[in-house]
Amino acid sequence: MKYQDVFKRYELKYILTKEQKEKLLKAMEPYMAIDRYGRTTIRNIYFDTADFRLIRRSLERPIYKEKLRLRSYGAAGAEDPTFVELKKKYKSVVYKRRIVLPREQAMECLCCGEELPVNSQIAREIDYFCDYYHDLRPTVFLSYEREAYYSRDGGDFRVTFDENILFRQQALSLGEKAYGTPILEPGKVLMEVKTSGSVPLWLTRFFSREHIFKTSFSKYGLAYQTIITGGFKDA
């Protein structure tokens, strides 16, 4: 199956109530359509150093930051495809590179420091990243239920809604069930606008009418902050 392996875009985040989400879905109908996957449970394993160097650096809000994760769309068996993703942010622009590998093979390479068995520039970038940080390990399992919408006009403008955002530090496998500690307030929805250009006028007007403002929200960052404060139960 063909997939997009390189992304360059802005990713803008907003916190909505369930009621605001329903209003927005109605406003989106002439312009956006839900993608073919519908509502999907996305699973991620974030890799970091023993002292959480990557996420600590990210939370300092530098002009450049980067992270590495393994992602699947649904529970992944040992031979099911997963995405090894290197995500960078520079001056508010997000750059994402990814390759596809079977779950077991991807985990073995990332955990053991082996070169990825893919001959591509993206694989070499990921290998360099892993070699540079050299002691990367799985640190957090993070899952959420996502609805993704794409622009009916064929452009790259996308909107996603994430709910039931959970994290844990045990059972770090994309084949496991999605469970853990919530990091989003009850009744709230994380909305992300992904675009290489501007936000359309119809959406800007909706935000203004509903008094919705852009916010900073890092799923892995909130998980880390919860871990270091001890304010969680790793169910």
C-alpha cells in the first residue's frame, strides 16, 4: 500500500469541548470529509534516553526539537506494518520522515541499535539520530482515538480530533490493548489543524465565534510531566 513518507507543515492545536466539536463537524460538512479509516485507535511508543533527554529538551521550547516514535493504526501483530517516525520541529514548521517495517523487526532495530534494513535517505536519517543519542529505549506507550478529515478540494489541509488520550510505562508493545492514565480533561477533545499554508476563512470565523484559541499541547510532554510529578497510576 502506498503511503506518504515525508511531511512539511504547520500543526496547530486547540482544546474543544464535545459540544464545540459537534458544532464544528456541522460547519465542516461543505468543506471536509472523514478519511477512509473512520475512527481509529492510534498506538505510539516513544523512544528517549534514560534521563528523558529528548522530551526535557522539547519542553524548553527551543527553535529546533526532535523526537522518535513507532506508530501503528490499531493493534499490530509481530509481522504487521508499523511506522518508524522521526519528527522534527523548526521555527514552528513540523518535518516528519517515516518508513514502514514489521512491528517486531522495527522494535528489534530501535532497541538494539541496529541499522534499519531499508536503503533510503530517511532510514539513514533515523539511523544517524539513533547513533547520536545512542542509548535510546522505549519509554512511554501512548494511545488515542482519532478521527481525521481531509479537504474536499484536494488540498493538503487536514483536521484531526483526538479523544481518550492515554499513556503508560509498562507493556510497551503496539500489540497490546490501549489502556493507561488519561492526560486530557473529561469532556475535552484535542483538535489539530495540519496545513502547509493558511487556515481557511470559514474555520477562522468558527474559532472567533466560539472563542477558541490556539494552544500548546504535547501528548508525550504531558505524559512525562505526569510521570515526574508522580501524579498517575500506571494501570
